[in-house]
Amino acid sequence: MASSPCGNTNFDSGLEIKTRSVEQTLIPLVSQITTLINHKDKPKKSERTLAAIHRVGQAVSVAVGRFVAVGEAIAAENQELKDEMSQACFEARRAGDAIAQLTDVGSASPSSQIDTRVTVFSDRTAMVKAARLLLSSVTKVLVLADRIVIKQIITSRNKVLVTLDHLERVSTFQEFVQIFSQFGNEMVEFAHLTGDRQNDLKDEKKKARMAAARAVLEKCTMMLLTASKTCLRHPDCESARINKDAVFHRMRCALEQVIEIVTEARSCGDSKVLPVSIYNGIRDFKSRVEYLRENLYSWSPQDMGSQLDILVERTEDFTDSPYTSHEQRQAILGLCQLARQEAQQLLQCWIEAQSAHAKQPPEDMEVSILKTCQSVSDLRRELHKAAVSRASDQLKVHGEQLSLRALKAAGAEGNLEAVTEYSCTLTEQKEQLVETCRLLCHVSGTEPLEITCIHAEETFHVIGPQIISAAQTLALHPSSKIAKENLEVFCEAWESQLCDMALLVREINDVFEGKRGDKRPYLSLPRPGKHSANLKTSKSVKLDAEEQTSMAKLGLELRLLSSDVDTEIEKWDDQEHEIVRQSQCLASMAYNMYLFTRGEGLLKTTADFFHQGEVLSEEGLQLCSSLRTFAVQLVDEEKSTVLTEMEKLVAQCQQLQMGGKTPVQGKTATFQKVDTFIQTTKGILTVVLSVLPYCNKLHRKYKSERSSLSSPQDWRERQDTSTPVKEEGTLNGKNSSNGFGIKSLEQHMASINLLEGK
């Protein structure tokens, strides 16, 4: 048999699967082929088994036939892929036919059936060869189809670049309005294509880089609008021109970065790699030290000393900073010294063990390994504490936005001297935030979070000077409404990045504490029944770039609230409690709505968004029912508090339901309805955030009392006799809100066939 896993083909070269949709599309095929191959190892097979194998073989053949038909249609539409795609389709059809013949046991005559069966199922080489050829050729078709998706993104980017060039050269407002309208539509198309690609990527590092680049484009779109308008209104203003040029440059860089991620290419001058963080350095150091238990000769003592020196040197980013407190600096230096001492002791034990030709570390070396690992772990903990505490302190100080307010006021008064003074203050704050992001990168714990830290650092570094330029422009033209609006937009981008930084700190803490650093996905697809009917009557509207930016600002508060709810949920001992489970679903759905405001996630249109709001309101009413049941066990004052919050929640959910039933026509009305949905959802989460800790406290209290004063049976009976009837229209069944869990998500992803989508 040929050594190539694909027989005589070379389709396995360069067929790395980079997207979830391709991977999930292959899973059913791999499962069926595995079933066929595994049956070879059974010497005896019943009629039932043979019939089942025959059915699987025929099913594979039929599925491959349909698959190939779509592939051939794609080949006809894309001449540059025609030859490769046609060849892959031919090989797939040939392999499918071979599998069908190898499993066709029903065609044999009764007299020769036994011999035929033995001949077919003993020919393992032919079956394995056909299976490998089929998998290879199908993968080839999928990867080629994926190239078409990449081509669509590149084509969309090129359209944006052309329009961007025209936009940069306009000289009149009328021309600008016309071209910017076209630019907005092209950016929306690009946002949807890249958003889908981001969600489909398997590599979390690439996904984080894509998210960062798309965030830049999102913010720059609104900046580009106001900066261009300001430059047109004040063509002789140097600060306005500088501001505009900076926005266009940053937008082009972000567009180029997206294409680099999609095509896995790098520009000649771009050799940037992720800096090695202290977190990763300590993790690698500990791993190698602990491996000495397995192999005393896997590493040299000199290398260990050098690696520790590099780690200690990196801590200078913390100790040399003028913003690090004296106590923290001394604590870090002390732990560095302790790590050196423990490592030196380990080196001595290690060298002695090697000299004695020991196969395993002696007891004193084992103790030194433990102490060395503990010392660097303590160092990592202190560095994490220093970075996170500084970030939290700065967020509290900068959250008041005193410098931005002062700059706005000075600019509006035309006071250039005051603008210069407050610009120095803002510059100092920018340097503090940039350095803090650098320290957070050291302790982030994962590559995606490292990328997010770098993105935050670059954003503060770029937006700071742009705010100053915008303030100078306003000071030179204090009566200009456009200049005032321009400054406001840049200040909002700064505030937005501060919000993102607060979330980043929380996620870094989650990773450090061993919690999940990412959101659990909630699949908000139309459900069978009344909701799918409503969706058919709703006209889908896609927001343009300016509206998407405005929505993103509103969505930030929604994301913060959903994250706060998740934090409160984690404090419950009973994670299976109805209140916990339903609150978790509400937070997940709200997070999905937040993703919509960024042009990401599974909600693609406003119709999807409104449907998600309706499902969220129903889940909220389910929570109300659970709260009413929970209140039965409480005394009067406690019961009154819970029921009061429940009534607030009912009112918010009903308001959301009424809004969902209200038809809207026109883009403005649709935009306002989206805004109302977000505000109401924020209200729902606010109530949930208020009632969760109170219920958790009471739940612990009464759980303790029940364990000592009454039996579980008495408690269950008390609940059963007091459970009210659920309101009509709420979801039925304990697990109804979890109807689209992880398994359904995988099934959905498996159905996203790039070929059928074409």
C-alpha cells in the first residue's frame, strides 16, 4: 500500500483546516467512514450488521454525490479554481463510488453470498485507501471553497480602500456626503464578512487579532466622518488636517491587518511578534523545573540560571516604573531575591545528583524543586496584584473624565493656553495607561488577552494626541459645531477604551483565579412555533456604519452588566438552582445582543435582534416565576423585598414584549426600536443584579436552617404546594431556556456548509 495517507493523490499537502465550519462539516463524514473501517476487525458479521454497513456505504455515496454537484457548480463560477476543484470533485466521486461498491453485499447471488462477503470485507486495504482518498478530496473541496470566502473579504477590502482614497481627496461637502454614504455601505458589508470569519476561525490568537483590528475600524469610521467634516469646514487649520490624516492612516493599517490575518501573510516591514510575558516565562520555567523529576539531564544548570535571570530582568518593567508604590516595589524585589536563592539551592542539589549519576532526584533536590516553583509562583502572584491594582486605581481616577471635560470647556471658550495646560495632563494620563496596559500584558495569562492588552496600549497611545489636536482645532474655532462634535467623538472613543480596559482587567482576574475567561455562547436562532412566524413578518434592516458605532457605545453598558451578573452567579454554591440557571441565560442573551451592536455574533439583522429580545423577556418572566416560588419560604419583610424586585422585573419584561409586538417602518424607527430594546434589557439586568446577591444570602440562610430544623421532604412538600401557575406565554419545561446548548451549537456549525452557502 502507498505510504501517502491519501493513496496516489497529493491532496494532503497544504490542507490545514483553519475554520470551524470546514471542521464541523467533516465530522459526520469521518464518523461514517470510521464506522465502516472499524467493522473490518470483526471476523463474523450478522445479516443485520451487513445490512447496516450497506446502508452506511450507500448513504456516504449519495451524500458525496450531492456534495460534488455543489462543488462542480462552484468550479463553474470561479474559473481560477476550476481545474483544482474539478479534480478534487472527480476524486471524491470516485472514492464515494468505491465505498458504495465495497459495501454492496446485497448484490451477490445466494450461492456465492458468503464468499463475496468475505472477499469484500477482508479487503481492508481497498477500504482504507478509498476512505483516505474520500476524506482528502472532500477536504480539498472545502478548503478551495474557503478560498472563495477569503477572496470575497479581499474584494470587499479593495472596494473600501478605493472609496477611502476618494473620500480623502474630496473638496466639497456635497461630494463628501455622497461618497461617505457609499463608504458606509461598503464598511457594513466588510464588517459582516470579517465578523463571520472571526467567529469561524479556530485559532484563538488569530480571532483576538481580528477582533482588535475590527474594533479599530469600528471606532475609526465615526472619527473619519467628523474629522473629514472638520477639515472641510476649516481647510486652513493645521491641527484639523493632522487629525484627519492620522485617522485615515490608522484605518488603512487596520484594513491591512485584517487581510494579513485572513490570508496569513505579512507585509515585508512587519516583523512584529508578541512580547514574551512574565506569566508565560514563569509557566515555562516551572514546567522545566518540575520535569527534572522525570529526567535529571533534560536541561542544563546553566540554562536554568539564565532563564531565571531573564525572568527577573523582565520584572524591571514593574520595579522601574515611577507609578509603582514603594511597598509593591519592595515586595517584588524581595520575591525576586528569594527565587534566586531557592534556584541556587536547587542548582547545588542538581549538580550533586548529576555527579552521582542519579536516575531520580534525591529528597533534598525534591524539596528544592518545590521551593523554587513556589517562589516563582509567589512572584507571579505579586506581579498580578501590582498590575491589576494599578489598573483598577487608574480606572477609578480616569473614570471621572476631569481632563476631558476641562479640554472640552477650554476649547469651547477658545482658550488655547488652557488647552495646552490640560493637554499636558491628558498626555501624562495617556502614558500611565499605556504603561499599565504593558504591565497587564505581562500577567494576562493567555495569548488572546495579551493581544487585547497590546490593542488597548496602542489605542490609548494613538487617541491621546488625536484628542489634543481636536481640542486645539476647537480652540481656534470655538463657534464651530463641527469642531465641537469632532472633539466629542474622540473623547467618546477614549471613554469606550476605558470601559474595554475595565472588562480586560476582569477577564485577566478570571484567568488568574482559574475561572473561564470567555463567555459561554448562547445560540439565539429562531425557535419552532410562534417566534419563527414573527420573524417572517419582520423586515430585516442592517445598520450603517454611523449607527453601528452609536449602537456599540450603548452596548458597552450592556456588556458590563452581563459580566456583573455572571460574577454574582459564580458566588452561588448551588449552580443548578433555577434562579441561577435563568439569570445565566439572561446574561448570555444580553451578551449576544451586545455582540450585535459590534456587528459580531450570530445576530446578523435587526429581525434577529428583536427576536432575541422577545426570547429574553420570556426567560425573564420565567425568572419571575422562580422568584415568586422562592419568596414562599421567606418571612414577611424578606418576602416583600423579593416580590418588589420581581414586580420591577415583570414590568421590564412586559415592556420588552410590547416593544417586540410593535411594528416599525423605516430605518429611523428601526434604529430607535433597537435603542429601546437595549435600554430595557439594561433595566432587566439591573434588577437581576440587585436581586441575585439578596436571594443568594437568603438561600444560604434558609438552607442552613432546613438542614437543622426540617427534613428535605418537608421542604419539597412546602414548595410543591405553593408553586404558582406560570403565566401564559412563558417557556415550559425546566430545560427550555437551555434548548440551544453546546450540542445544538455544534450541530448548527456542522450545517454551515460553505458550498451550500454558495
